[in-house]
Amino acid sequence: MGPFRPAFYAAVAVRAFRRYATYRRATAAGVFTNTVFGFIISYTFVALWGLRPHLGGYSQAQALTYVWTGQALLVPLSLMGGGFEDELMERIRSGDIAVDLYRPADLQGWWLASDLGRGSFHLMARGVVPMVCGAVAFRLALPSDPWTWLLFLAAVGLGLVVSFGIRYLVALSAFWLLDGTGVSQVAWLAGLFFSGMLLPLTVFPGRLGTLARALPWSAMLQVPADVLLGRHRGGGALLALAFEAGWAVALLAAGRALQSVATRRVVVQGG
């Protein structure tokens, strides 16, 4: 483990932010895609909530806000994959990870800082425009007080750390499997289902709903969306953030422990 140097990791995050900022056409195409899918899902929700008003405890306006929040957070929180994990698994498979371990920087800290930079860029570049488009086209239940928005940003930040923690564990599986594609796909499907990307987790019945809301994936969309919608207020909002923070710490600790085991048995291949 390298020394903890905040300025160094901040520079890593800034570099990642600038790296993704260079892909302007890809970003514009992504914004367009998120917006189109936002409209498709919105009209589906309009039909569904027309048949079942207050489904899951949401009004139609709240349900539509949930849709556009999901589109805004889809890429920043890598709800459908596509983050650093593919690159890290390839470095493990090729043996380049041995070079990374010799660097005077902590492996987990490096990738966390890089992912925070990536997520921050996409939150600004691919999160704001779809949300604005949704607010123009539909009646959304957006808060008017800045405090709720600050709590929402805090929830998104913690959700990003939770997302990183899950994906880091997935990436480290390549130390044993060499090809972690299968694990990555299983994690992607679990995240898609249990984050609430398909439907709010409050719609899930009985024990399935209770389990889904207790799993870490709920911190990636369900909790931030509910904070934005004002379903967590006062002490409830702090408990929601504490739930996210608890999973973030647990997943980072698990990643640290697995990294310690994995790096003791590095197998350098192909070179």
C-alpha cells in the first residue's frame, strides 16, 4: 500500500475527469440516448401509473421523476457497467497489474480516485441535460429547497463509492478466473434488478422488496431518488445516507482484504 496523499489522488481524479471530457461526440451521443430512453420509459410509467395510481407509494409525478433520475445516474454510477472494471481485469489478465503494484500508489485508491473523476464528469455532462429535458416534457416532483439537492448530491456521491466497491470486487475476481466476463455479467444483471433501474424497489412485494432495499445496489439509485423526492426527511435522510456509508465502508474493506489476498498470488502472463 502506498502512502495516503490526498493531493495525488485528487490529481488522479482530475486527470480522469479531463480524460472523459475529451470524448465530446461520444458524450453527446450518450446524452441523446439517455434522453430517448427516458421518454420511452416515461410513457411506459404513465400507462402503468394510469392503471395503478400511487403504485409503490409514488404519485405519477414522483414516478416520472424517478425515471429521469435513473437516466441521469445511469452512466455516472455505472448502473449498466462500462466503468473501470474492464480495463482493470484486462491488466490482471495480461500481467500488467504487476507494474501497477510497483507504483508508489495504492491500487484501490488509484482506481477509486479515477472512478470518482469519471463519475463526476458524467454526472455533469450526461446527468443534467436528460433531467432538464424530462422536466420540460413532463410534470416532475423536483424539490425547490437547496438542502434537499445537497442531500441528493451527497447520496449520489456515496452511491458512486458503493458502485465502485462492487465493481472493484468484480474486477479482482480476474486474479482467480483470469477472464472475469461471467462474473461481470452476473453483477451487471444483479445491479440492474436490485438498484431499482427497472422498477422502484418499493414496488417489489413482501420479502423480496425488503431484501432488495437492504442490498448495496439500492444505494445506487433507490436511495438517491428517494432523497431527491423528499421521502427521507430530517433524521430519515441522515439514516439513508448512513445506510449508504455503511455499505461503502464494508465494500471498500472487502475490496482491501481481497486485494491483499490476490496480490500475494499474482500470475504474470504473456510477457
